Amino acid sequence: MLSILTISLRLSQSKLYLKILGIPYFIEDTNIPILSNIVERVLQSTHIFNNMTLASKPKIIKALNKSDMVII
């Protein structure tokens, strides 16, 4: 009797954590704070992140209350 072997292929479903340090809180030469949609557009335009999808919106956290730097 001949048995049939079924093979299924799956893409990786890995989730990674990315922490970006040393980002200015305000957009250069303005008083406009950096927003998550700006971070998303920059990541999408960078060739390193071409085939990646974000699992959630980037969270922007000030490094310290009085600091002008953020952690994304």
C-alpha cells in the first residue's frame, strides 16, 4: 500500500522586541513632539525594516521627566 506524505510550509511568526535609544523628544527645529506615526513612517522607509510588520504602535517614553530624549 502506498502512503501519501503531506508537507505544509509555514512562515516564521517570531516576534521581536526593539528598543531605540537617544531619540530627541522634539522634531528638529520645532516644538512638535515626536509621535508614533512618525516613528512608523521612518521605520517603513528604512531598508532594514522592509519586510517587517509592527505588532503594535511604537510607545514613546521620555527618558526622564526633564529630559529632551525619548526611548521608543
